[in-house]
Amino acid sequence: MKVKKSFIITAVLVLPAILIMCRKPEAFNEDEIDPRLSGGISTVFDETSQAFTHHMQGINIRDLHVHGLGDSRFEGTFVTAPAPVNSGLGPVFSNVSCISCHHNDGKGTPSFGTVNSSMLMRISLKDIEDAHGGPVAIPGFGLQFQDLATFGVQPEGKVILNYTDSNITFPDKEIATLRSPQYYFENTYTPLPANFNFSPRMAPSVFGTGLLEAIPEATILSFADENDKDNDGISGRPNYVWNPETERMELGRFGLKANTPTVKVQVASAYQQDMGVTNSLFPQESSHGQPQYDGRNDEPELPDSILNAVAFYVRTLAVPARRNVTDATVKQGERIFTQINCSGCHKPTVYTGVDVTLSVLSNQRIHPYTDLLLHDMGDALADNRPDFLATGKEWRTPPLWGVGLLQKTNGTPFYLHDGRARTLEEAILWHGGEAAGAKQKFTQLSTADRNALIQFLKSL
Amino acid sequence: MKNIFLTVIICLLFSACRKATTTGNNEDFGTLKQTVLNDFVDNVAIPQYQDLSEAALNFNNDITALNTGATEQNLSKAKESWRGLRTVWEQCEGFLFGPVEDDNYDPYMDTWPVDYVQLDSLMASSNPLNISDIQNLSTLSLRGFHPVEYILWGVDGNRTAASITAREKKYMVSLSQDLLNNTTALSNSWITGLGNFGKQVKTAGSGSALYSKKQEVFLAIAQAMADICDEVGSGKMAEPFEAFDSSIVESPFSNNSVIDFKNNIIGLGNVYNGTYSTSGKGITDLVAAKNVSLDNKIKQQITTAINSFDAISVSYELAIFNQRTQIRNTMQALETLQTTLEEELKPFIIQYITD
């Protein structure tokens, strides 16, 4: 059989093309990916005090508009109802606007009761849980101790915060000073129960939450190792919490104990508990049933359009890019981060799922440095206040992205759930429980290696 | 003759082909960077904050005079010095970074809106209204420029000196003293104290505790310039404009908003040019040294934005209804400037200021 020459030539040309098309796509090598893109494609390049305040790159004009509306409301100071704008503050509250606590969309200052305080105090009855397994309100106070009130109204009381110093000496004789907080409740308008649970919380950074929300539940659950089958001393388990919007139990992703399922629920509960601004998800004043209640019957004070815009704003705040990623010390620190297993909980790389409404959130390779799971962090950090499945010793792994920019965004940086740590080194030294092993290894590092690890964290 | 003509033409052609030279050598540019930082601190930021506390002192004197002599003349003097104080403050907002932001001076002085309900209950109460009482109030919406604006103008702008009550007088005296205290502390924060922010800026890249590279502080300045465009164009102007709502305008009692907005951008211009009461070297000189057309573009866009406010000939409260084209033009000019600052000035800094 004589085969035409032109046929052979065509086959030779076409076959490899077909074979190439059959080839399965391969993942990029690590060194082919820009390590600065902590938040995937929407990462923003800014290392100034405004680094956390930018919208995600690549959202469309309509989304940008909604983001902008939410931005101005996030900054808006609320005032007493009735008012033409930002109506509904109080009567009791912890602060007057989102931005007052989340300074530059980041963390704030660990203090109570002043206009620039970023701390709040969660409270609940001891040894009892509600129908969904959540904490139970203290009659006359609720689930949060509001230490401020509008003029003429008595706040629930005052929180006093004191610190006691203690020293830790490294094997190389270097000394670090840790400050341990103590809290006292004073001038309560009516007595608190003799025994109750309380948990101080400092406002965390809010950027990147849209990406965290887009991580598939299965991915988070794949990090869990409740019975520590791999024997690395780290368990990690999910919290399941009540979602008042869907009225069912869902995976907790936000809040310092993963006690909140979505960004929208987080925003809505902050409006109601922190500012006293009622909304469709939390339509009852936090002071309902207390003498401070204004009895205005004007619920909800916050229109859904604003609640949605602010939630959208928070979800679409971009993650800032890393700096100095090629620096030799930073790279050494990155290796140590994995070697001493900080990465056991602070997961460096995670992939998001699909969000059909926001392509910038979809299928992103991100570097949040969290597994969004609960871990026992030991007695020194324990708040001893269970929150749904989280025990009194468990906290959710906080994301570390942006942690190196906190000095810029905040003036003075503070770390951990209550801002007790003033340096990254102090924050590491407070780690206990499941993180005791990693902390132990950190203390045994050479001075240069400890510094390299800190430099790595500062590059995030 | 023909040959000479040809020679001239050829010479002209060759000179046209010559690559554009940058002015000065690298060493000059290095010196210039430091001079620009020094002049930003010494010629722009510190003198403006000093003027701010001086304007607050003037205002406080006029408020004291109004307190003791409730005449129409004293009232208009107090209003005039309030506007003077606002002028400097709004210009200082051209560089909203450092202590003003980190130490929350902004909310202590410029919280908005006024809380009418609380203000009424405060006036009706037996609170002594001394400065210490004002400082102990739990919300900042009862402190700063806007409550005192409300007392001086009233809701409808028809305030008479005789109608200011004794308690309102006590309140305004404490409010102006509070403003004086805050502006003085803000001014000092750039000069002395633990932070000495002026020094932190000037020593960027050479010992500054806050800025390990000069690039960082230049980016912070450029970002602050872009942010004020955004705040004015997309915030203060756009919100009442889009909502057709005059009740959410910034300075509603004094009808001072358009002037406030314009002063914000004048402040931005001061930063870019390194010039306030005395002239110095600014970012303009750095840009001009490497990219004349970008410098011209930024200068021209700043001028266009500042001048565009003059087309708004009525108060902003009215303009959102009947001068919408003029407002849209200004917002467009601000957006154009913001885009240039973010997409051209910041990359310029990253490219040329690497230390």
C-alpha cells in the first residue's frame, strides 16, 4: 500500500499536537510561583500604614462600588437614635465604629473603655450551654460586657487590666520579658454572679476573610487530626457553631475561637454586640430586658443594604504582598518555620474553592498560615470559657499573613488574642499545649536562627 | 550655501536623535532624596501643624471673648477663626499618616456626624462641662470641630449670639480648649517626645525605628496623597451626591464643605511641591529629575483638581441638587489624580528610590 507523502507529513505534524493535548496539566514548581502573592491573584502591593485597607485587585466596577459603600460605613461613627445618618449607637456598647477597634482594618490597642480601645469582654454563665451548645448569657449582662454607654445611660461596668511581668531565659542567656494580663470587673451597675466565664478578645485584622471563607470545608477538615493519629503532638479540630441566618449548625471559621460561621454573621454580631446597632440577623438590642434598654422599638436599626455592603467590603479587602522574599535570612527563617513545625498549624499554602460570584476568590493558591482549626494552646493562654465545641484552652489558629506589617498599620504592634505580646518573639513564647513542642524547639535555636525566623515572620 | 543648509539640517536631525538626558547625576539624586524628606518635615509638616495649634489658640481666644461678651461681632469673629482653623486642619489632611493616625488625633478632633440626641441630653444634664468632663465623655461625636460648629451656627445657620445658652457657652469653651490641647500635642509629636515623628521620617533608611528604607516613607507619603483624593472624591463628595442627601455633608452647619474639600487637595499640593510658607524641595523635584512628563502631568492634575472646586458656586448642600455636573467634574479630576498617584507615582518611587 502506498501511503501518500503528504499524509505522512500531516500525521507527523498532527500526532504530537494531539498527544500534547492529551497530556495532563501539571502543577507549577514552587520556584515558578511568585511567593509574594499571599492572597493569590488579588494580592495588593503596599507596605505603608494603609496596607490592609485596599480592595482586591481585579474586582469589577459594580463590586468596587459596593466595596466603597461598605468602606465608608465601616469607618462611619454611629450616633444615638434617632439620627439622619449612622443611627442606633448603644445604649450600651464597646465602641462607636468598626474602624475604632480595627485600626486601619488591622488590629488595635489592648485596652478597655476608651474611644480607641480595641478590646471587648465576652462573658457567660459557668457549666451550662444553650440548645446549640453555645455559651449562655448572664442575666442583666448578656454575652458581652459593654463598658461604655451613651450620655446619661449607665454602662454595665468597667474592666480593669493589669499586667505582671516574668522573665524567660534562653539557653544562650538572652532574656525575654513576658507580661501576663489580669482582669477585674468594677462598678458594675448590678452585681455579676459570683462565678462566671469571661474571655477578653482584641479586634483582629479583617482583610483576606473572603479568601478564608472560600476555602472548601473538606480542605479544612483534611487538616484535622483530632486524635493525633500522626503522633506529632498536634491534633486540631473543627468548631461547629450556630448560624442565625441559615438556622443550622455550620463549620466555624471566624472569631478567635472559630465561633462564627461567616463574615456576614461576624459583621452583624459586631454591629449588635459591639455598637448596639440592631440588624436583621440580630434584631434585639444587646441591652434588651436591662434598665439601659431605650425601648424605642426601632429594630432593625441597620438596613440590610448596609449590612451586606459592609460584609462585602470586609470579604473583598485584599491581602498585602510579602516583602524581602529573596533575602537569605528570610529564606532561612522560612525553612526553620517548617523544621520546627510551626507549619503544623500555621498552614503555609491552601487552595480556595469556587465562588461563582467573585472570580478573584476562586481557585486561588493562598498563604494564610492558618488551618482555621481549634488547638489546645495550654494553660497560660487559656480563657477557660468554652464556646460551642472550643474548650477553655482552645483557640483557632490565627492567620499570619500581614503580621509583619502590624507595626506600620498600627503604630505599635500587639499580638495574640488579647494583645499581651508586644513582639513576635513574645507571641511565640506564649505558645503552649499542642504548640509546646514547636515553642521548645524555638527556644533551643541559635540566636541567628531565632532572628531568621522572626525576619521570616516580618516578611509576611 | 546649499552645503551649509544641509549641514544645519543634519545637525538638527542628529541632535533630535540624542537621548534625553536626566538632570543631575546619581549622587545629586541621592542628596535630593534626603533634602526632600528634610523639607517635607521642616517646611511642610511641622510648620503646618504649628499653624494648626496657633489657629486653635486664635479660635480659643475668640471663643473666650464670645463667652464673656455675647455680641454678634464676637460671634462672627469666632466663626471666622473656626473657618481659619478648619483651613489649616484640612490642608494637614494632605498627609494623614504618622501620629495623627497612629495616636488617633483625627477622631479626637474630627469625628462626624454630631450626635444630636446625646448633645441635647448633655445640655439638659447637670454635667459641669469642664474640660475634664468633656474628656471623660464616652463618645467622640461630642468632641472636636463639629459640635462647636453646631453651637456657633445652629442647625439652620441662623444662630444669634444672644441665643447661645449659658450651658452651650460652657461647652464651647471646653470644646475649644480640648481642640487646642489636641492640636498642640499633635504638633509636638513631630518635634519632641518618644516618637519624634519628624526625626523618624528624616532618618528613614538611616536609623529610623519606623522606616528601614527611604522608599517606605516616600510610599507612605504618596499613599497618603492618593488616599485623600479617594476620601474627598469617593467619600465626602460622592456619598451625599449619590444619595441626594444634604444631611450627610461634612460641615453642614457652616456650609464650609466645599472649602474643606479644596483645602484637602491644596494640602496634597503642598506635600508634592515641598512648599508651604517657605519654598523647598518636594517630590516634584525628584520626579522632574527622572521623568519630566510625569512631573508635569501630576502638577497639572493637581492644579486642575484644585481649580475645579471653584466651579461649585453654591454650598455643597445645594450643589448636590443643582450643580451636579460641576461636582461630577471635580470627582473625575480627583479620580484621575488618584489613579496617576497610584499607578505612576508609586511605581516611580519603587523604581528610583530603592534605598
